[in-house]
Amino acid sequence: MTKKNNDEITITGYGACAMCHFRGHDGDSRRGSVALSNGRVACPTCGTYTTSIDQQTLVKIGALPAIVRDAVLALIEDKEPNGQALSVNISDGSGEGAVAQGFGPEDVPTSVTIALENDVKVSILFTARDVESAERAVPLTGSTTREAIKSGVAAEADAALSKLTALGFSFVHANTDGAMRRFALVKGYRLSGKPTVLGVRADISWIVL
């Protein structure tokens, strides 16, 4: 099979395909899917390679709003064995702390963090109100464009940017100076006559040594 970092990728057992699981392919999430030694799952049914995800996290992904879930699935799916996503972590701000601060259910923030190869990280942050705004999303212009950034962008960051913009996220800001670099995206809209943008936000960050 394909090699990565001079290590041969081998089959280590059976796996469950997250793509088939969420696309409703009845029984296909485990039909012929195999776990690989690089932590990926290869699926002959849908022809993808995905991050291996535990059952608890699959349940959490399934409970995400469709706008966010589609973004997460796009980020963990690849057509090559040497995929870029390493892990998915989901946390929300519910609980006693949220109640103490007076948050209602629509204001509780949830974050999804996807770790990619080479220390690239994608963070998606939203509340129920943000999701409502994202459902009214329009294309937005930001302080820069990807074409204006000539160097210093990790390949994994570029791939994540392409996947998110294909899903309607707008590239609104970039910090490409110094060691810690960042792309900021949002799926939503800008309040009329104001700089305020409402919607689901995504940050792509990476380190340049």
C-alpha cells in the first residue's frame, strides 16, 4: 500500500466508516471497512479514507447541527490513505457554569476541534443562535484573500480552507506573520451598516518554526 514517512501502511483489523454511518448506508459502515496502521479507516463502499472515531464521538457528531456536521465530515474525509485528520474533540459549555452565567440553551457555546497533520488545527465554534444565522448565510468579503497570501501556508491548512469554503464558509481574515498563523472563516451574514458578523465561525491555525 501507499507509504508515509517511509512506513508501510498495513491493515490492522476491521473498522467503521464514519461517512457511511452518517450517510445512512444501512449496515455499510462496517461492511468491508478496514482499520489501517496509520489510524485511518478504508471503506470500499464509498471509496473514502476517514479518521478512526470512537463510538462516543460518533454520537456527538451525530447530534451536531447539520451545518457543522457537514463541515466536520468534510474535514475528516479523504480520497487518499494518507489523510490529514488525526482526531476530533467536541465540547460544549453546558452545565452548572453556563447556568451560573445566565446562559440560555440558545447561547451555550459548542466547540469542535479537529487536529490535522503537522500541528494544524481546525476549531469550529457556535451557539444555536449562530446556527440560525448560518442558515441565512451570504458570501462575505474579508480583510484579505487566499490569493494574496504568497507563502507560509501549511498544505493541511490550505486543504481545510478549500473544504470549508466549498461548504459556504467565507474567508474573512488571516494572520500570516510570526510563528502562530491563522485563517478565520465564518458562515453567516453581516448586520446591515455594521461590521458585526453573525454565524458559525471556524479557525484554521498552524505553527511555522
